[in-house]
Amino acid sequence: MNFVLPSVEFAYNSSTNRTIRMSAFEIVHDYQPRQPIDLIPMALYHTTMFKSAASFASYIHDLHKDISNQIQKSNANYKDYADFHKAREFNVEDYVMVQIRLERYPSGTVKKLHARSGRLFKILKKD
């Protein structure tokens, strides 16, 4: 079973993250890792050559800033989705739709209310 762990690690490190749209390997090395299909002779693989350490450091800094922005944008999208589906506050005089779910109550306790569910009710008071 020792031969499985390197394959799993390679698959995880080379898989594209949904939030940042890059793999962990690509963040560190600036290119996707070679896979067996990459061994087929093709055009030269694009690699980034840097003339100095300062330009390389600047490139890495910009890359990390882009990744941070993508993560923040993704988190904002998650927050907007969660806020949209959050329970809403209702006030007195508001109309609400009531729907009774039978599975939430013991059998036989909801019959008189069940016939009235599925229509608008006015909120009379709030505790």
C-alpha cells in the first residue's frame, strides 16, 4: 500500500483549486506538473525566465496578491449566497405564508391546521 500515497499526493497537488483556479504545484513552481500524457513530443512547454531575483520576487508578490483577491471574491460570493438564504425577520402587520410539514408533528395533531396551511396569514403580535 505504500505505492498509493505518492500518487494521491501528486493528484492532490496537481488538481486545480476551485477558488483560486490554480493548483498548489502551479503556485509554487509557476507551471503545471508533467503528467504521463505530457511526455508525448509536442511544442516547447512555456516556462517563465526571470532576469533577476527582484523581478522574480515581484512576480511572486503579484501572483500571491491575485490569489488573495480571488479567495476574497470567492468568500464574498459564499457570503452573499448564505445571506440570501438566511432566515428573514418579520414584523407585526406583515403577511407570511404558512406551510405545515406533517413530519414535524406527532400524528393526528395537525389535521385542523393542515387544511388552512398554504395561504397568507397576518402577524398580529411579536414576542
